[in-house]
Amino acid sequence: MPAAVVGRDAELRSLRDFVTGISDGASALVLEGEAGMGKTTLWRAGVEAAESAGLRVLRAEPAESETALSFSGLGDLLDPVLDEALRPLPGGQRSALARALVLDEVEGAPPDAHAAGVALLNALRGLASTRDVLVAVDDVQWLDAASAAALAYAVRRLKDERLGALLARRSGLESSLLDELRRTPRCRDLEVGPLDLASLHQVVQAHLEVTLPRPLLAEVRQASGGNPFYALEIVRTLTRTG
């Protein structure tokens, strides 16, 4: 795990256990918390742990501006392995996935959700048959609807395949993909909550090289609600103003 992640020892252990357990069969882990709480930092730590362990990582980091771009998230996930993913598929499924990803040599309308889901399911099975796979999506609430539907169809049907899904979502925002995955017993939530005083002390020291008196640190924690992003901004202001 990255040394830069401080104050999140329990969460890092959970990520490490999740990555290690992918070889035992399909599973999903959802990081959920408020903006600035550190979800993306932990998501990246999980991705790095998977890469260090030799897993094949398929990642997407959708933005709010991309939610109307059909299959854009799926394109991000499959882009590094596109040839390998398409090669073993039957002709109809290969065509459906190629049309979803708007490949130059394929013409026709985008496939429906079922066709894209079936093609993605078998593409992921093929990839996981040779090497453990991590599907990692940050800010899953911004994933376009077409990609979310295809992923939900595929991941819910994986059982013994060596594939894990690591997803991060901002609290309070909807995700149809998570709604579907949470219906399965292999999906687990990991709340990314406020930091305690000792952990906040570690974060401030690590990022700003500042040691605050305990009473002042306690005031910073109260003002920030234990949110590390807000806490760092408060401390930066304090150091600028003296």
C-alpha cells in the first residue's frame, strides 16, 4: 500500500484483504463517504495494491460531464485489453461490444443493454481465466447509464471467476450499478468516515509538516467534522495567517 496514505490503517487492511481474496472468486467492495473524506485516495491505494500483486487492472474514472456519453465508461475499462477481450467472443457478441465502443470497422446502432451485458460478461470471463482481474471505478455515481447496465448484468453473473470490483461513490448520490450489486451476497461496503484526532494529527503532519497543539487540533477536527480535506484547508489558512 502507498506510504502516503496515513490515518486509514483499518481501511487499508480491508483493501488488502479484498485484493488477496479475489483469487477465491468474484466479489465487490464499495468505498462510500462524503466529498473530501478520502475515497479516491483509498481507491487508488487498492488499485496500486492489485497492480503490485500482479492483477490485471481495468479502471475508469468517469466525470459528471460524461454521464450522457453511452458506453464511455466501458470504453475506458476495456481500452488497454481491447484486442484480448474481443478475440474469444462469438461473432454476434464481438459485434455488439465493438458497436458499443464505436470501433471504426464496425457499423450499426449501439447494442441494447442485454447484448452489451452478455458480451461484456464473456469478455470478463475470458480475461479472468488467464489472470486475476480487478475492475476499478472511481466516482461510480458518474458512470454513464449504458456502461452501468452492462457492468451490472455481467458482474452479478460472475461466481467462481477470479474477478473483483472496487467501486467508490460519494454519499447521497445514486448509482444504478451499486443498487444491482448490493443485491448479491458478495458485495461489501466500506464506509470512509471522519478521522479521529490521532489520525488527523498524522494527516496534518504528513501533508503539511505541521504539528498543532492538541487543543487547536481538536478545534480543527470539530470545525472540519473529521474530513481530512477540509481539515488540511483549515490548517493551511491558519499557517498563512499565523
